[in-house]
Amino acid sequence: MSLETVSDAQPVTHRTTEEIQALSDKAVMMTNRDYLLNVHCVEHGISQRDIFTKARVYADMASQLKATGVMQYGVPIESKPGPTVTMEFFGQKRTMIMFASNDYLNLSTDTRVHESIRKTLSNYGVGAGSSRVGTGFSYLHKDLEAKLAASFGKEAALLFPTGFDAISSPAVTLCSEKDRILVDGSSHACILEGAYASGATVRVFAHNDPERLEEALRRSEEKLNGGGMLVMVEGAYSMDGDISNLPAFTALCKKYGARLLVDEAHSIGVHGKQGHGVVEHFGLQKEVDMIAGTFSKSLGATGGFVAADKEVITYLNYMSRKIVFSAALPPILVAGVKAALEIMETDNSLREKLWDNVRHLAKGLKEVGATILGIETASVPVMIGNDGVMFRFTQDLIKEGIFTFPVVYPTVPKGKSVFRLALQSQHSKKDLDHTIEVFGRLLRKYGIIAN
């Protein structure tokens, strides 16, 4: 099939189901850059002398997918965030039930957060104007860092421009070629990027498996030559629907003299007595060496942080390139995050409503025959397994007013495709019941479950 460029404005209707399926299958493979460069371009005799060639080839494929309605990444939203949003598909604006947002507690639209931002805007303006080690550090930043340190049970905390920066920077800054980093097999890209960018030897152990971690620690300890070890895990794994086995992991790190970083991105606001995450849930604040997280999920903003011993935070502050060479978090976001954090800690009803919705959706989906990977997080991962139907399944969901993303290879292994349905505290039972009914119907349509 030729890779002609087509318009994104209107859907192409002349393609057969088989052609769309073939295009979808190809698209799944081409999301892997190695496949694009070393297989697709080689098979089609495409010269890579111009470094932009790969971009043109991929853009042609993306255009075809968008034009057929198969690819729905980057669709503009024309309303405030929430459990339902207004989106535009092929020139038509539609109200969609949103399951692709991580605004778990709906704090991005909380009026108390907005009021704090409005007050800060008049006094501090919009941007910080400089890096944190320059002139971008204000008393607002200082207060939030102190608040984060106290909330997460550490001596000090450090704000980062993004959650990705916060979670990837400790490995890059603390580790080098002498060290060894061990990461969970289901780790987010920010953990992997930080680990590989550090220059350390990286080993991936089977997801949430203490025995495999101990094996990796034992082998790494034997091969150390003047360096140390860092273990990096997430508190909650939204694609797997489970939480980290931190009691076992902290004991193993102590046994083998390794440091432990826990990424609480998907567990802040969701787990723990006050919503501080899985470390708080298990009461392991003293045992975990570094706690990192993002503000872009339950706290409804952007940015991130690391909480640890004071000496570690001082080192990261002056040695992390993401701190030294990036503008500090805007003051208005700092104020918004602090307000959201205080609401999260004092208003347990938001978390209770979220968990009620998680249980309701998971129970209903199981009753219609869906395979649910786990229900320990704010997301309900529905296993589909058949990579080839994922994009068409997504199209049918959109027709029914349901928006979520197909999760396919290489984000998950081949044959392990899922729909991750992220819940919000304000989702209505009516919308959840509609979603359950539609999934049951489509699972039968695509042969995932028997009719």
C-alpha cells in the first residue's frame, strides 16, 4: 500500500475494513522507532541520508491513520477538564466521557485552587523568570518544598519543572558508569530514561517480583567495582492495576545496601491515609530513600518533586541539569499545587468517591466478561490482547461517546494490548454504566469474549 499523504480534515471512506486493518497493524509496528528505521525503511529501499526522511515516512502513516479515524492522539479538547469534555472529530464537536485524563480528584477545576492562583498572579506574575538556583526561587517555592518534605516524611524536598524531570533526574545525577540501576519491568519511560542516561549498568527485573529483584541485586553486588546500586520502582502501576510490593523491596534494598527511589506519580491522591501514596500506605517513609512524584495527576497542575535527606536534595539542586538549566516552576502553579495538596490531605471525600467509582466500573466490566488486570489503582486496565482490533475498537468507543487511548506495543508487550480507563472522583454512575454496556457489546463484536 502506498503511503500517500491525505488530509486530516475529513474521514476517508473508500478504504475497506481489510485495508484499514492492514494500516492499523502497520501502525502498531511503526510506533517502534527501531522497526521504522531498520525494517520498514530498509524493506522499502528508503534512503536515510537526510535525517528528516524518517519523519516524512512516519508523518505519512500518521496522516492516513487520522484520516481514517483510526488514530485519535492529540485531538483538541474545547472545554475545561472533567469527567466529560467537548472534543472535535472531523469537524463535529461532541461531548465525550473522559477516561484518558489523570485528574483523579478533579482538583484542576477546584475553585479553591483557582482562587489561590488568582491571588498569586497579582503578586508574583506568571513565570519565575530564571532557574531555581538563579532568581527563580521565591518564598512560595520555599514554602511548598517545606510542605512536601513534611507531608512525605523527609528532611527536604526539591521542585522540578516537570514530573518527568523529577523522576528521571536522581538517577542521572547520582549514578555513573561505576554504578548499577535496577528497575521494575513495568516502569514508566521517565524511570528508564533516567537510568540509561546515567551511564550506569541497567538491569530490568520482572514486574513486582521480589525474588527476581533479589537475584538481580545479588548479581549486581558481585559485579560492583567501587560503585553502588539504585532500585527504581513505581508506587502504583496504572497499566497493570497493582501497587508495588514495597515491604519486600525495602527489606531487600537494606539487605544488599542499595538505595530505593519510589515514583508516586499514580498513587498521590489515591493511596495512603492522607493521599501521600503507597509509601504512606505501607508506613515506609523512613525506609524509602527517595520519594518522587508529579503534580500533573491528582494535584491537577504540572511539575514534580523529589523528597529525600537534606544532603541529597542539596546535591540534586546544584548538580541536576534539569534544575540548573531550566526555569523554575511558575509561581502561580506553585500556589495552585500547595492549595491542591492541602485539599487532598483534608478532604477524604474526594478519594472515597474516586474509589467508589473504581469499584463500580471494575465490578460491572467483570460482569459483562471483561478481563481486568487489577483494581489497586485509580485506573481500570481492561485486557484486550488482540493488537489488531485496538484501533477499530477505539473508533467504536468514540462513536458511543467514550474516549480513551488504545495501549499497544511497544508501550506494552505484543499481544498484551489494553484499554486503561482512568477514573475521576466526579464520574457519574450513569456514564460508568453506559461504558460497561458498550464494552460488553464490543468485546463480543471483536471476539474477545464469546457471544
